[in-house]
Amino acid sequence: MTNTNLEITQKAIEDFRKIQNHMILAKKENATETYKSLKDEYISLKSFLAIAGVNLTELDRIKE
């Protein structure tokens, strides 16, 4: 992978972690609409990272 690809993947991992943190908080606060909205982004990022070959076993705390 080139440096640009690594940078893109690193940014996606950071975004994935942020989305998960927001999802966990939204679920705790019972903010169902917010959770649903975040889940769309979560699925997109998870798909991208899987295609990029990132092992999500340890990163994925939502497990949906």
C-alpha cells in the first residue's frame, strides 16, 4: 500500500472508533434516532475497512 492508502485507512479507522463511541453513548442515552443515523455511517466505514483488509476483530466494539 502506498502512503496515501495508509493515510486513508488510518483516517477511516479513526472515524470508525469515533462513530462507535458515539453509538455507545447514543444507546446508553436511548437516543434511537441518533443511533440509527450513526449506524449507517458505521456500516459504511466497516465495509470500507473490511475491503481495505483491516482486521476488525479487536476494533469493532459494537458487534452488530
